Amino acid sequence: MTRGALAQAVVLCGGLGTRLRDALGDVPKALVPIAGRPLLEHLLLSLGRAGTREVLLLAGHRGERVATAARALAPAGLRVETLVEAVPLGTAGALHLVAARLAPRFLLLFGDVYAALDWRRFASHAGARGGLGTVLLHRTDHPEDCDTVALDDAHRVVGWSRRGALPAGAGGAALGNAALAVLHRDVLDYVPRERPSDLYGEVLPALVDAGAALHGYTTSEYVRDVGTPARLAEVDADVRSGRARLRAELALLDRDGVLAVERDGRPALRPAEVRLLPRAARAVRTLNEAGIRTALVTNQAAVARGLMSPADLEAVHARLAALLAAEGAHLDLVLACPHHPETHHAEGVPALRGPCACRKPRTGMVERALAELGVRPWRAVVVGDATVDLALARRAGLASIAVATGKGATDRAFPARPVWRSADVDAAARWLTGQDEDADR
Ligand SMILES: [Mg+2]
Ligand SMILES: [Zn+2]
């Protein structure tokens, strides 16, 4: 059964593709080959599998070629129709062509985007949030030349700035929109009829300024446009290598409550106290085997408090590594903050007391992991059991998974919410590697 926003997708194929003309000649962007098949074919197959019933292609330049290709490429059970705009209406204005046919909520994306997305999770997240829509966001590595978006702890968009400026409230890393959204058709009320208009550059930012409820979905999943020759080559390589299928390339794993047991609410202080949670080693091995890098990111204030020495902490992590290795799993990087923010206690190590850049939810360890492991930041995800982990993800501009083990994200230390939830780190690993796909349908 297809419910909500997944039933109908509107795909904007009107772009002229000027930056790709040297590489493509006169081929419409939606038909560029990715791993030997037209981009549009990848999209239609993926949507069809997710349960989409109707795709409306809004085409301009070379629209008849798009229409012919779409008829040939549509999988069984998916109705695909192409509408050609006589004059360019802009990405928002084009929606008026199909105004009478829009479902209450629909997917909207661009024809030059390759998306390896768990459409159902996206649609259910968007459905639960409601409002005028939910836009898909990635941490951006080039905030100076893309529009950037700021979210609050509940994933509501609170700022949207044009190229170059960080929006107010952006706090940490900048989020850029990935040109994919679930929208409510009431958005059309805000789209000018008398002139062309741009959705992401004009209409949605104005909605945010007016206080409308628009939400963000920060994901590490593979969604990338092929609008330049360099990006086209990158996407082609990622699809061919299988990397695009992975839902992240780096898992930033909390330790206690995610991989290791906290006994009596207390982390292990000595190697002999280290216990793995059930299936934790299998989870790390699953990530290892899929080629998803793993980094431990943990606060261990017991060092500052004098309850364990730095050598004890190293020994605890050596024991953790040995327990993982016994089941064929390894961490690519282990990062721990030994500090404690409070200076007024007499106990412990004065040098480790006071503010630092690494204690979660500060993002020092995340930035270090990203730099040392050299992954694309937008492909990283935080997996944690406490709200401090979710707050870390939000500040770092990354997706997050809350596991039900450990604190189960029920502590109220921070108001941040996860993007996704999983029963435990093993379920998270299986989802990140795409191994749950058969079970899901
Ligand atoms: Mg924890
Ligand atoms: Zn620290």
C-alpha cells in the first residue's frame, strides 16, 4: 500500500543543462547515462519499487525526447506522464501546470538528481511533521555558493539564506538543500502566477520568512545532482562502485549504551568491566564489510574526575577493540573526550577540568573524525543512545540515529530529536548498509 506523499511524484526536467552541454551535447539532463542507463530510468525504477503510482514529468527543453524516453522506461504499475511547458515558468511556476492534479502531499524533485533514498522513511518522516513540506538537506562543504538552511531541535526550518550567508540560528555546520522535497499542495498559494519563479531560491525562503511550517530532513543518504561535468563523473563512479547504495560512508558511534553496557548507569572504568551489548560486534562488522568507516566518539569525564587515568581509558578501549576483534570487527578511529566542564569541584585532574572543544555536544571529535578519515561530510551519520548525541549531530549538520538501547534517547538533557530510530546498533548497521531492503517489502 502506498500512502501519503509517496503516491505521486513531480519531476522537474525543464533545466537547460548549459553547464553539461560540452559533455552531453543536446541530451536532456534527465536522460544522461549513469552507469550505462538514463538517469530517469534509475529514478523511475526506484520510485516504482517504493510504491509510487504516478509520476508527472514537467519538461521544457527537448521535452518531446523526455516524453518518448519516459514512455519506454516506465516500469509496470507506474503511470508516467510528461507535460511540456511552452515557456519556461521556473521551478515553482511550472507547478501551476499540474495544479489541478496534485495530491495533497507529493514528492518533488529535479530530473538531474540521482537519489538512492529510503523513500518510505523520508515520506513517513515528512508525513509525521506535516506543515507545508519537508526538504531534504545535506551538510554542505561549499556554503559560500549554495543556499543554506538552519533547523531547530525539532527539525523545523528557522532560517534560509541565499548564496553566501549563513542563516541566523545555523549554529554549527551549514545545511544545503538537495533539491528534493515532500510538499503540501498549499505551497502553490505562494507561487506567483504572472511570472516565472524559483522554488528553492525564492518561494520556500519566503515561506520561512513568513513563519510557515517547513521542515528539514538531514540525511546521509546518497542524493546528488549531476548538473556539472565533475558531479556527473562523481555520481557515475559512486553508482558503479556501489557506494551510492550505502546510506552513509561514516558511522560516528557513541560507546556506552550503543556498543558497550553501562552497569548501574556507570561506564567501564577498568578493562575487566567492559561488556559489549548483544549484536554490537556484529553491527560493527556489518559496517566494516560494507566499507562504511567507523569512529568511536565518546565523552569520558571520569578521567577528569580522577576516577580513571588516561592509561586506564586506553586500556578500556584496548579491551573494547579486542572484544570486537574476536568477532571480526574493528573501529577505524577511537576518539574520547577526557574533560569535564565543571571547575568548582576539588576532585580530579585540574588540567582536564574546564571547557573544551571536544566534549559532546561540541563538535570537535566529529570534525577530527571527518578530517582524519577523509570522508565526504554529508555522508556521515551519528549513532547514539542519548540526547547529547542527537544534539551533537544537529550542531555538526549531520543525520542521526537514536537506538533504543542504553538511555534510548529518553533522557532530557538536550531537546534534540533524531532523524531516524533503530532498535539497536545492529538494526542501524543493517539499514545503513541497505540489508533491510528485502525485509522491508
Ligand atoms: Mg551513550
Ligand atoms: Zn574534551
